[in-house]
Amino acid sequence: MERAEQIARDFIDALSSGDTDRILGCYTDDATVWTAGSLPISGLHDLDEIRALCDGLLGAFPEGLKFTITAMTIGDDRVAIEAEGHGLHASGRVYDQRYHFLLELRDGKVAQMKEYFDTELAREVLLG
């Protein structure tokens, strides 16, 4: 369980870094990310699409998008994370988001990530 917790914390730290290569380094070679909602960024994504999403979305926060873990539940090879994300979007709007990440781990990395969040806030700030 301690190893799973550390993998999860390293993953959130990587997201906060805004460094796409560091983020991708947390994933297995065949990883997928599923994002909730009906936004253009929603759905199931492979590593190439994850790279593009990281570059585009995280790049829209000149001062970074910082994630803070507020709760974590660990079981087997799954980690549920409640987190807050805070940053100043390139549009000048503050982005204060609440997330639930479900990580499925394999071989010390994230094999699948599911992301739940306020899609209307994302639509308004990220895509508006």
C-alpha cells in the first residue's frame, strides 16, 4: 500500500509540474486515460493523445496548474484520489477545480487513469 500511495503522490506531483515528459513517465507504455463528460477532451485516450492533451491543457496555464490531494483511498492496485486544482488560465480566469482520479496501477506505473471533474467549469474556463 505504501508503494501505491507513493506512485499516486508522484503522479499528482508530475501533473503539478506541467512537464509532459515527466507526466508520461508515470504511465505504462499501453496506458489509457478516460476523461468524463462530453467535452472535446472527454473520452478514452492513448499515450499519443495524452501527450497532446497535456501539452495543450497544461500549457494554457502560464504559471502552472497546481494539484493538491485532499483524500486518498488505496486498495489492491487501485488508488482513488480526491484533489483540487488551482491555476490562472491564459485567458486571465482563475481555474479552481475539484477532481476525482481513479488510478489503476501495474508494474509501478499508472496503467489506466479515470478523471472526473466539473465539466461545466472546464467548458467555461478551458474551452470558453
